Amino acid sequence: MSPDSLSSKTCAREYEYAALGNKRIVPVVVRDVDAEATPAIIRHLNWLFFHDSEDFDATYKLLINTIETDLAWVRAHTRLLVRAKEWKDNESDPSFLLAGSDLEESELVNTGGEGGIRTPGPVRINGFQDRRIRPLCHLS
């Protein structure tokens, strides 16, 4: 973004088009802008600053990392991490284990998503194993 891009009607249409299409927007600031002058669509987002005086290589790496981050996976993983912590904080009480669609979603989140296989941490692995083993224990 720059003062020129913020005053551009074409850029304003592009912001709106991206938002209507539920596209991910990564604001990159190349020249200082007045935050209040930015469209509401991008005002609340995290901005990346590519100023001449800053370390271009480090900022470029951050930009690539931002673009490649699978936000849906990050959100789902965070939700599951909170659930796993609740289970652990409650002394592995079986009533805190995932069940049904929550369990299926957790297995998908930890084995797929953009970027390939993800490895769940020990707390989640134990939770998966406990939930899958417990029904078998009732059969004997």
C-alpha cells in the first residue's frame, strides 16, 4: 500500500472484489499511509512493512511465510490444542475426550491440510488413543 494506491479507484475495487470473493488479503505497505485513510476491508488486518530502510530479505521471508500459512489449519489446530489442554488439566478425565465429528475433525486436522502430514503432540496422541481404545475396553 501507498498513498497512491489508497487514492486509486481501481485498487479500491480490487479490495472490494477480493473481500466479496472471501479472498485472503495481505496488506503490504511500501510507503507510509494514514491508517484512517485505508479501506475498512483492510484496516483491521496485520500489515507487512516493506520500507527501503528495513531488512528486505527478512520482510520478504515473512511475506512468503504469511502467504503459505494455512489459516484454516492453524485455527482448527488451535481449537484442538485448547481442547487437549482442558483434557490434560482435568487429569485426563474421559469426559473431556473428543467424540463424534470433533474426533474425526481432529484426526483430519492432524494428518492433512495444506503442506502435507502434520504430527500431533503427545497430549493429542494420547487423547486420540484413549478415545479409540475406550470403546474396545467395553466389549470385553
